[in-house]
Amino acid sequence: MALKIFNPTRTGKGVDKNQPEKKRFFLFFDLFFRKFWNICLVNLMFFVTLLPFVILFFVSVYNGFDLTNGFHLNDLVWIGVFLVALIPVGPGLCAMCQVLNNYALQRPVFLKDDFLETFKNSFRQGILMFYMYLAIFAALAAAFTYYLDQASQGNTFMTVMLVFCLFFMFVFYLSFCYMLTMVPILDQKYWPMFKNSIIFAFAGLKTNIFTFLFTIGVTALLLAAFLTVDLGITFLVFLFLTACIYPALMCFIILFNSYKLVDKYVIAPYYEQTEQ
């Protein structure tokens, strides 16, 4: 295994080595506000990869795409078009996470070059990661809807299955967080990384629960704010936040918390074994 995160042509951290390290809670906010505009810029770069899907979604709605009125053959065509339009999103996520991870580690960042280089290097694995987790969460969401409907009718077995479904949603969410950390920086085959992501979901449970609550809490606050305004305005505000900050903010929280475990059990042992 080799690492993609280190570039020998770069200097080290741009901070004083003798400066006392801040508590991680305060360090997170210090880094976030210090790099806020750069985080917004990398979010805009990621949004460009999402733009084909957004444009096609508006076109589909204008042409009558609406799954609430039943499923038709024309809807299947649009879903296929959506899936094709989402191809750049996986590599875009990897590229954004590489930049944000360097910000979190206080390493030098060449925003455009780092983003484009990681987009190219993580293209295949980024696509695989994105579509695999998209399929997993779509299947779990469908199962959750079914089990919830059955459990509401007093079916005890379906209530148990509903709990299992929520558990798997939680585990795969944490697994996805670690894949976002590993895919951009590790020159490793996909499935060993996926296996490690499942292990890390349990190994760092305390940190993972904090990450989960933090990301879900921020999302819940935004949704609560949205529900107080008109639905049309809500969608426009959501689109604006998606373009400007929201995905990068979620990824920054995830990477800030998850990298330490990956470094401890994957990156550090690699350098010890190779005596680098």
C-alpha cells in the first residue's frame, strides 16, 4: 500500500512547532473560521460536479417528472439519466475531501491543483464508492419505509427488523465517513478499504457517535429553519447552501474526526513497516 496524501515537494505544516496544541473542539472552529472562504471555494468546485444533475432535475420536473403520481416508463428513463449525470459526484467528493483533509491537518493546499489531481486519481474508486453507497442507502430507505408501515400496524417482528434497519443505516453512514477519508489518500484496492471502514465504524465508536450527532444536529437545525418558510423558498435556500457551504461543512466535520483513527491504524503502521 502506498499513500497519495504526501507530496515530497511541499514544506511541512505552516504553524510554529513550539506552539501549544489547542483542544480539538476549539481547534475545529479555529480552522473552520480561518479557512472559511477557502472551504466555500472548494465547495463551489464540488458543486460544479453536481451541476449536471441539478440542471437535469429541473428539466425533468418541467417535463412532468413526479414519482408521487405513480411510476411510469418515462420516469425510469429520467432515473437512468440522473444516474449518468451523477458520475462526476463521487470523484468530486474525493477531491473535496482531499483538500479539506489538508486544511484539517494544517498542511499547505494548492486548491485548484489539488482538487483536479485528486479528481483524476480517484476517478474510478470515487465512482464505485458513490454508487455503491447510493444503492445501499436507497435499499435501506426502502426497507425502512416498509418496516415502519408494518410496525405501525402492530407487527412485532417488523418492529425488530425496523431496529436492525436503523442499526445498519448507522453503521454504513459511519463506514461512508471513513471511505471519504481513505479513498482520496490511500493508494489501495477498494475492497480492503471498505472492510477497514466497517471495522473503523466500531473501533472508534465514541468519536463516531460524536461525528454522527454533530453532522445530524447541524442538518436538523437547517431543516428546522427551512420548515418555517415557504416550500419554494426552502428549496432555493437549500440549493444555495449546497452550492456554497453545506457539503464541505459536513465533510470537514467528518474528516476532522475520522482521520486520526485512519492515521493510527493504517498510515502510521505503513511507515513503520517501510521504515520511512
